[in-house]
Amino acid sequence: MLDNNWAINLGITFTVTFVATFAATPIVANAMRSRGITGVDIHKKSKTKVPEMCGLAVLIGLAIGTIVYCLTMPLAVREATAFIGTVLIAGAIGIIDDLHPLGARTKPLLTALACVPILVLGTYVPYPDIPFYGTVRLTIVYPILIPIAIAVTSNSINMMDVMNGSMPGTVAIITFAMLGILLWASELRTASLASGLLAAMLAFFYFNRFPSRVFGGDTGSLSVGAALGALAILGRIEAVTVVALIPHIMNSFYGLSSVRGLRERREILQRPTELLDNGLLRASNQKGAPVTLARLILAAGPLGEKDVVRAMMILTAVSSLLGVFTYWIMVSVK
Amino acid sequence: MKRILPLAAIEVFVWFVLLLITFVISKEAIEISFGTATLVERIATQTVRLLVSATLILVWLLAWKKVADLYLSRMLFHHGTNA
């Protein structure tokens, strides 16, 4: 099958990934629960124990979806291998981090290495498009920026995975916008891969939404973040992705700057939010507490966890729309 | 949800400043050139372009942080949750 069958291809990738992730999530959850790999849902009075590391189901779904994609579109094997290779390496780092927490500096360094398949297979174009300018020649610098990009996206998504459904919900919105832009840009091969990520996120959101029955863990968040970064590079939509990720960058950048540097979240003793007796959350009033997106949302008064996540998703929808608008500006100025 | 509006406004502000900075980068930083004849010249050109752009991006991040800090302190003060 060739590029002219892209709509069927995109549909197949979406469906297969969705079904595989949806089927794998409860199986992975049961396996984790039986092994005692669980985490406490800290934003609930009941302190429920929820199976951790279920992001493994996302990895399984994406891997199956990508294999099927390669079978239906053999010409895109190189891009697909670079994409899934990056996702799997980031996922492996996530697994290590979930089982034996990594240091605050080690994690970003290791996630930067996830870009190796992109570099080795040469599936990047060192001429990124910048608004108002057009294409910029960065043949020497661009390969150096790739590991940074993967480390930033994976760790930003990781830092957003703090409440029920916040990670898959916001990433699904961003991926939907990216899919639209990739189709608009006629980057059909990358669009098919984006449809796989969208499907995996929708399937995982079903289980991870409030009240969560599964937690993705760092396995899920690091791999999903790396997937976003890989899509941005493969599809040549770097600038647009930065705009769509504004809430996530906001969350991680404020968090890091307020605690003065790279710190593992387990090292930060003061929480950005507090759980009230009535089950609502409120912004911490401690001066040294990290400034996160959740704290900014809650600064206007207490809210339930579900409403905080809804606010995060609305803000992500706004930034994704700005991303689409940015692409429109880029196309118009060209 | 009324509380989202100011945060969405911060997003739009951040986006607008980002576009403004890319405009400045496209008009000034990208024009910096030390020649392209040798590898050293090419590396010097791209490094200086990158440094200038990185500085402008740092300004963008600082402006972003200032606005968010202002929002947070005001909201915590108005809603009586300040320490």
C-alpha cells in the first residue's frame, strides 16, 4: 500500500492501537496489582491503592499499532522504527524509574538518550520552520537539539502526570491538534503515527480518568512525552508543538524554577496543593511550595480533582488552538 | 469556569511574546553571519545565532514567570490563603 491510501492506513493504525491499548490496560493492571506494584491516590480522602506502571499498556498498544502500520505501509518503516524506538527506550527508562527511582539529574539525561533511533536512522530534517522566517538551516546544531527536545517533552509530560486523567487527557488534545496540522502539512506518514498516539491516549484515558483505576507511572508519562517529541521532529512541526505544550512547559518550568533547579518530585517535601477535609483541593499557602499549574488553577479557591483536570484540559485546548493558529501564520507568511 | 480566563490570558500573552521573539530572531539573530566557507565559520555562525536566540528565549521564560508569579501572589492574597 502506498501513500495514496493514507486515510485507510491512518484508520487502521488508530483502530489497532486503540483496541490493543484498551485490551492491554486491565491485563497490565491486574499483573501490577498481583505483584504489589501499586501507588496511593494522594488526592482522595480514602487513599485508595491503584495499580502503577500501567503505562506499559500504552507501550504495548503503540508497539502493536506501529507494527501493523509498518506492514500496511512498508515505505514508512524507517520513520516508524525511529518513532517506536524512541518511545520504547523512554519507556524502559520509565520502568527503571518506577522500580528504582532515578535521581533528578539522571532522569533527564537518560531520557535524552531515547532520541538515539532518530539520530541513527537519520529521520530528521535539520531545517526547522520558524514563524516569520521560514526554513532555518541548522545542520550542525539541530542534532544536538534533538536529545534536549526529547528530554524536555518527556519530562514535561511526566511532571503533568499528577492527577487522575491529567496526562492522557491533555496529551490526547495536543496529539489531536498535531494530527490536524500534520494532515494539513501533508506529512501523512507522521500523521498515521500521531493517530496511533491519539488512540493510545483515548484508550488509556478511559481507565486513568477520575476516579483512576490505573496509574501510568513514569513508564507511561516518559514514553508518551518522548512520542510527542518524536512526532514533532519527524513531522517537522517543532515550533507548533512548543506552543501546544505551553501548559506543560508552564507546569514544569514554574515547578523547577520555584524549587530552584532540578529536583526529583519525591525530594520536594512541600506539596503545591493540599487536600481539605471535604475532599476538595486548595493551593498550598507555603512560600517554598512549587508553583505548578494545579496550584495556579487552585489559587482562585478550592476545587475538586476532576475540575482541576478539566481546567488543565481546557488550557491545553487553548494552547493547541494557538498551535494551529501558529501553523496558519507560518503557512501564510511563507 | 471563570478562573480559567486569566490563565488562558497568560497563555495568549506567552504565545504572543513567543511570536514577537521569533520575529526578532528571524530579523536579527538569523542574519548574524561569520561566513560559511569553512567549518569553523559555519560552527561560529550557528553557535552565535543559537546563543542570541537562547538569550531571547530566556527573556521570554522570565517574562512568563513574572506574570505567573504576579497572578499567584494576587490570587492567594485575594482568596485569603496567603501564609
